[in-house]
Amino acid sequence: MKIIKNKSKDDLIKSIADLFIYSIENLAKEQETISIGLVGGRSVVPLYQELAKINSPAWEKCHFFIVDERYVPIDDNESNYKLCKDILLNPLLHRNQIQDKYIHPMRTELSGDDTAKDYSEQFEKYAKKLDIAILSTGEDGHVGGIFPNKEYSNNTYDYFEDSPKMPPKRISITPNNLSETRIAFTLFLGEGKKDALNKFLNKQYERTTPQKVLDNIKDLIVVTDQIDVK
């Protein structure tokens, strides 16, 4: 695990964006395709805005998957896919940096269970596991759609209707799947995330499901503006 911290969010985001591009360019030297997992939420917006400005030949190898989604139409303002598409993917598409056929939205026009099954099949066909994930955390320590004290299946994606965070209907990557991610940039940004970060870094606490998932990721990069953490 590597911790990158800077009190200046602008400097922090710039350094993480540069490291992200460095990572996909290294992967592009050894792989024909790169699988990237994206989340929604306020924390990731500045990073997406910064990444959207950067040109790199490695982008064209990238497949984009949503780590967790609200069970709403993909053009709904609550859709995590819509946020990712509007802020990150559309600017890259406009400059021909990425391939439209490599963008994988969830088919939320299907039933919830069928959406999860269909997306699991898409994922297994094009990715098997994530090479890179951009993740954010909640005040309660949840990561993407993986919450403490919640049961998940061994499937690739799960649909559930009892999310502790609104809205309750969601489709999420499962802990077994996310834990196989090769590189994860996990954002703990803002004073409200300080307690969750301290609990994650302090191994004396009993590990929740999201913490166990992060513990298992091969190359975990913790990103925070809380400079007094150790």
C-alpha cells in the first residue's frame, strides 16, 4: 500500500492524474487491452476533470466499466455512468482518445437481477478482472457499492434493494471481483472521511468487508488530503 497525501487538493489531483496515466501507459506496453473501473460521487469529479484533459496513446486500449450503479436509466442525473460519461468519457471521445465500443454501461432497462447478470457477462467477456480502479469511500467506510455489514454473493455483480445509502436499488461489483483488481486509486478526501481513513490504516480495528477488499488489492494507492494521518 502506498499513501499519497497533500493538503492542496489541486496538487494532489494533478499528481494522481499523472500517476494514473503513467500506469495505463506501462500496462499498454504489455497488454492489448486495459480494463478500468469507474465510480460516481463528488469525490472523483476533480480527478475525472483532470484526466479528461490528458492525451495519451494508451487511452485507446482502455475498456471502461462502472464499479457500482444506481438502478436508474443511464441518462438519469442520478446515474453514476452519466457522471462518468459527461465529465471524463465524452471529452476523451470528442478528441478521439478512446473507443466508443470500449465503454460499457449497464443495461438498467432490464430487471435489476437481469441487469446484474448481463453486466457480469459483459465483464467476463471483456475484462475478467480490473487492471485499474478509481474508487471513493464514504464516511461509513463503504467502497463503491460495497458496504460494511452487508452480504454479497460470489457473482461478478450483484443487484440489491437495501443499500444503506440512497437510493436503495443498486448494482455493484462484488467483493470477490473487486479484490482481484491490479491497481486501485482509493480516495479519502475531505474532513468527513478522516475517521474512515484512520480506521482503515489502524489494523487494530476489526476489518469490515470494504476494508478486507482493499487489503487484498495487489497495488493499493490511498489518496488523501488529510496530511496528519500516518
